[in-house]
Amino acid sequence: MSGRSIHDVLDDGALRLADRVIAWRRHLHRHPELSNREEKTAAFVAEHLRALGLDEVRTGIAGHGVVGVLRGGRPGSRTIALRADIDALPVPDRCGADFASEAVDTTYPGGPFPVSHACGHDCHTAMLMGAATVLAEARAELPGTVLFVFQPAEEGPPVTEEGGARAMVAEGAFAEPVPTMVFGMHVTPYPKGHVGYLSGNQYAASLLVRITVTGRQVHGSTPWQGIDPMPAAGAILTGIGQLYRQVSAFDPVTVTIGHIEDVGRFNIIGETVTLWGTVRCADESGMAEVRRRLATLAGHTAAAYQATARVDYLQPVPPVRNGAAWVAAGLPTFRRVVGAERVVETVPSLGYDDVSEFIDRFGGLYVTLGVQDAALDERGLPVPLAGGRGLVTNHHPGFYADDDTLVTGVRLHAHVAYDHLTGALAPDRAEAR
Ligand SMILES: [Zn+2]
Ligand SMILES: [Zn+2]
């Protein structure tokens, strides 16, 4: 490879791999698996990593997590962890592609559910398999270690189970070697091939909330002889709209009830109504106050109807925060990969990504990668491209991602990894500039 930069070599490798990466992505898209059930997905990934001859392929971490370890051929003290999430969602697939999923999980708690990669984790998984391939080919040139982290249950496991990023840390996935940087990315409804970054909190802190309103079962014709939890649940739902007036309008917060579970019948007043929702705070410091106020609202509202309410907060996820020094260190790499004009500062989001568990501990960066038929308006916000498939948000049944952008994702992973191992992409380096 004399005369050519390692970056050119990585790019050539990614381009040569394009058809295979697309094929992997389509296979994964056709065979999605829900959080903590990613058995076949993990086996597919592990088989590929073993075929690459990595130094180690660790499997069965926090359920179906897989970590591939690639030790470079040159001396170096850094370790980069490249992370892809691998789970799918209980959402029907209306992406319109001929590789759309028809999968149904009949045994998942609360199901049966249609299953699809409505968050694009099929793309993340295929891109990281691609990056593992090109970096393994270039291993002789790598001054340090690369961890390929395929993480299950990013979307949250069933509430009776552990899982996700926090569980991977707890099971020692990063005990040896300890990463000096973690890199995560997510596909989004932005113009194809655009890298979005934000210094500070890019994604929100998140909590799953479960409110169980309990009354006393009775026949629908004699409600006074029991306690109906349904109107109490309705009043709690309506009251949540007032929580926004109790926290500063300058601190973005959302409290959403997305699912209500009732055990009654049209003429039976059931014992309980359960409200399932999510709490998001752009800044984690606001979470304690929102928790307290929501618990007060639920308890006192239920009491007004002679019912009781129990509020449980589950699955806490810290915000995704990019340190300014890390961003400054990463920008030259992003600009080399996609061109300076396609590296854009994005607005913060109240979405979450539990890769924050890794980045918080070890340092690193998180970016978004645009994969849809979009353009940017004069404010820098995405708008649909004329004649395109429109803008469809993650988790929507119609969410889609462009196949041709996968190679960009492979290149991004590979360049970030190499640049970190050489020390070109490190926060101390940026401060020195
Ligand atoms: Zn998602
Ligand atoms: Zn996602």
C-alpha cells in the first residue's frame, strides 16, 4: 500500500464491500428481532466476525450482545469501541421496500407483535460488520485495539428483564481492554450522507414510567358499589398536560403516555388500569423534579376518585452528551469522510440512545447519519426532497433508509477508529490545537 494513505485503503475496502453490506442489511431487515430476543441477529454477526479472524469474538453478553476484538499490528495504547445497536421494534413494516419485514413475535410479553427495523438498527449492524471487515484487512497498520460492540435491547427490554447498554457494562464487556473512546451513530431523516453533530446534550435523559391505578372491581351497572379506576386514569392523563406549566418553559421536558392497559370489559369495571409512558428531560438535572411532580399528580388525582396510584420509574438512560473537545477533535475526520458541506450542526432532540452509558464512562462521540430523501432549508432543518419518499421519523411504520448510504457509515466507523488509534482524534489533541 505504498504511496497511498491508510484512509484511501479503508475507503477502497468499503467501496468494494458495498454490495455485501447492502445484502447484510436487507437480510437483517427481513429478519428483525425484538429487544433481548436478538438470537439469530447475534449469531449472524458472530459468524461473520469469526470468519474475519478477529482475535476474540465474545458472545452472550447481557443476553445477545457480541463484542469482537481486533488487536492491531502496530504498537499503540488506545482502544476504540465502535457500537451498533441490533434490536428491532414492535411496529409493522410499511417502508415500501421489497425486503420489508413480515415477522411477528407471538411470544413476546404483551404481544403478539409485528416486528420491524423501524429505527434503522439493521443499517447500524450492517455498517459495523462492514467496518469490521475493512479494519480487519488493514490490521497490520492499526496502532491499538478496536472493539466492535453489537449491543442488544437499545429500545428497552421487557420491564421484567435486564438488558441494553447498562447491562453490557455490568457484565464486564469493557473490562479488558478498557476503551479510550466510544463511537456511536444513528440513522436519521436528514439528507443522505449528512453527518449531524451537536456539542452538549444531543439526546435527552429518559425514564420509562408505569402508573398503576387500582380501584375495586364491580359490575358496570352498579359503579357505586365498587371503585372505578378508569376516570382516575383519564384525569391523570389530562393532568399530565399541566406538568409543563410547573417546570420552566426553558427546560425542555416531555411526559408521554403511549399505552394504556385495562383489565375490564364493556360491562365490567376492572380492578386496575395501567398507564405506560416515557419521561424525557433535555438536561438530566430536571428529572428529579418531574418525577416528584408526576408521582404527586398521580397519587392525589387517584385519591380524588377513591382509587390509588402507584408510580414506578424504570429503565433510566442518561443523556447523550458530546464534550466540546471531543467534537472539535472529531470534526476533521467527519469532514474528510463526507465533505465539509455535509457536516452540519443539528438541533437537540428529546429522543434517547443508551450508548450514553458507554460514552459517559469512557468518553467519545455520537453523531447522526442522514439516510432519507431530504434537503436542508435555509435554517438548516431537513425538508422533503421533491419527488422523494418524504421525511419519515424513526419508530414510524413507514421509516426507511437508503441503501447507498451504508458505505458512508462503514467509512465513518473506519476513519474514526483509525484516527483515534493514531491519536489524531482525541480530546487532548484538540485542546492543543
Ligand atoms: Zn429507536
Ligand atoms: Zn434507534
